[in-house]
Amino acid sequence: MISTRRWWGLGAVLAATFMTQVDGFVVNVASPSIQADLHAGFDQIQFVGAAYVIAFGALLITGARLGDRVGHRKVFLWGVAGFTLTSLLCGLVPNEELLIAARFLQGATAAFMAPQVLAIIRATVHDVEQRAKVLGVYGVVIGLGVISGIAGGGLLVDLDVAGLGWRPVLLINVPIGVVILTLSRFLPSSETTSPQRLDLVGALLTTVGLPALLVALILGPGDRWWLWLGLGLALAVFAILAAQQRELHKGGGDPLFPPRVVTARGMRLSLLTVLSFFATSAGLYLVYTYYVQTGLGIDPGTAGLMFVPLGFTFALGSAACRRLAHRVRFSLPVAGTALVATVLYGGALVARLPQDVQPPLLVVMISLAGFGQGLVVAPTVAGILSRVKPTDAGAASGLATTVTQVGLALGVAVAGVCYRTVLGATPGDPGVPFADHARAFTFAALLLAALATTTSLFSARLHRLAARPPEELTGAAVPVEKKEAATTATN
């Protein structure tokens, strides 16, 4: 059993997960208010969101490996303190240029905080049954964060607290950060750290290559110059990075991407599954938003509320994982991704129905998709953590989180390009017939359904691989019942 003191400590890292999830959505909801208040252009507002994602993705793996070096708890506290201060800065800036810079710093501090969460859970909870319980709560927190980001952000803007307009959606992080720092004293302080130095060359190459890739994916679809420049630079830097990592490993150093982690049994397929899953999810959210608002003509506030059931069903699916894993013989990620694929195929049929009957059916669609997604996240994360030793949990967590960010950007880029191409116009342009919107949504839904089906096949392959229990990786003797329990991580 997990002691009350440990639960308070885990509450700190789960609250940090909640905070980062909220921050990923509230700025999107508040963007029109920010644009009007700061008299900013659309491109500048786009960079307000992109700056956070770019900095976050660029430094994730570095933050994770730094946690392996000096201790996950210590780096987590640095990240929370930095995130709290930069959130305060974001809420006080007088113009859009400073807001973009502050959001970049906020994303950078989040990159040192976020990858420590799973590593701390892995190091704090050794029993696989109890860890599955905590990861189920982790999934619930993600779902609640989505709800709070979409609905709560809009509510804060509408309330206009103290006449501050959009600023409370960022300032709300300050009291949450203070609570997290207070609770973190319950986290265990004794951690295994590596005596080797951080791979600074690898970190530098990563902070160049990943932003180039993310900028290309986020901004490139609307500007081919950005796209080809970013992709070309990213490929060149990644080629240099791969050679540098091999040479460092041969020389006895500890590279940023340790081969023992990258080549662990099933790890590459797990990361490919994560990439595919989050690309599907991001693409679904984008085309759903496009279609509901610009196709069906539903106002942004109501459209945001239509997303709320997704957060609840995601949390429900995550909470159900632990119980279902002991009652069913099939893989939960396979079932979850298959459900998402089925829902997307159904969405293509919904778009063919009369316009006035579609909104309630789309709410049902997004709700079922949320439940399916909830069945995927916790077991997939547990499977990734089970493939490495506790001392490599930070590296594995950093890899998974980095791939998640790339998947989200990839899903938005591909789905957005496909939707606009089939539509033959920019969503929101006046005079576009409803039939064109329906056709664009149908095409995008079928494309994402095919991607979800592929993810289900990847998950089925992972289920057959059945990752070794983490105790076997350390060479410790493991009772049969513990081995069987660890196997449920892949369910």
C-alpha cells in the first residue's frame, strides 16, 4: 500500500501534470481576447501558442537526462519554480512581443518539470499493482486538465476577474505552483543519480533539431518556405546527432539518447505507437473544431463545451484501466485505439446526415473517442516505463514526452493541410458551401481512422511482445505473481 505521505508527494507531481495540461488549452481558448487586448496580429497570436510548444519540445529530453544526473526531485522543483515565475510574467506582460518571449521561457521551464513526473512515479512506487493504480489516476488528471483548460479557460475570460480579461488564465498557475512546491516536501529525497556529465553536445544539437522540426510542422503547412527550410535543417541536425551519439557511446560516455533505452525490447515500437496515437488525437481535435465552428456555424463558447464530455470520458477510461486489466484477456490499448478508429469511421457517416441533427451525434462521437483514448494512455506509459531500469526512467519518460509533442504537431499539420486542401479554402472564409465542409470533414475523418487503425495494429504487436517485468531488468528474484502483475502493464 502507498502511505498517506507518499500520496501527498504524488499529489504534487500529479498537480504539475494537471497544470501543464491546462496550459496547453487555455491560451487557445483565450487567443481572441489576447489578440484584441494587445492589438496583436494573427501571426503573433499563433506564435504565442507555438513558442511554448517549441521550447517545451526542444528541451524535454535534456530536462529528462538532467533529472537522471542530479535527481528527479531536484529538477522537478526547479521546473515548478520556474514555471510559476514565468506564468506570473506571462500574466503581467504589456505587449505581444514580451508575451511570446515569456511563453517561450514558460515552455522551457515546463520541459524540466514534465519529464520528471513519470520518472518520480516509477522511482516512488515500486509495486507494479500500485503503480498501475497511480498511472490510472495520472490518466484521470490528464482528462480533468483538458476539461479545465477548455471550459475553465473560457469561464475565466468571461468572468473578467478584477478587470484583468485574459490574464487570469495564465496567472492561475501561480497559486497552483505554490501548492505544488508545498506538497513536494513529501516526495522522497533519496534518488540514484549518475556521476557522468550531461551530454552537452547532444543537448545543443537537440535544441536546434527539434525546434526546426516543430516549426516546420506547426507553421510550415501554411508557408512552404518554413516547411522545407525547417525539415531540411532538422534532417541535417538529426544526422549529425545520430553520429555524435554513436561516437560518444563507443568512447564510453553516456549519450543523451542511451542505446540501452532506445534499443530496449519493444521501446522503438512503443515510441512509434505514441507518435501515431497522439498524431491521431491532435488531428481529431483540430478537424472537429474546424467543422463544428466553421462548418456547422456553432459559436466558439458552445463548441468548447462540446469538448467537455471528452475530458470526462477520457478520465473514466483511464480510471477503468486498472480494473479492466484484471477482467479481460485482450489488450486495452488495442481496444481503445480500435474504438477511436470506429468512432472516426462513424464520424464520416455523421457528416452525410442533415446539418441540424449532427451536433448531438458529434458530441456522442467525441465522448466515445475520449473513452477509447483513456484506455490507451496509462497502459502504454506503464509499458514504456517497464522496459527500462529505474535509473533510466527519466530518459524513457523524456523520449516518450518528446515523441508525444512531435506527434501532436504532426497530427495538426497533416490534418490541417488535408482539411484545407479538400475544402478548397481557409476555414472561416465566407461563402464556402456546407457540402464542402462536410466533404473535408469526411476525408479527414477517414484519414485519421486509418491512422488509428494502424495504431491499433502497433498496440497489438506490443501486446504480443509483452515487455519483461522491471524487476527482471535489475536481476532481482521476482515471485511469479509479481511477474504476472507486471505483464498487465502491456494490457
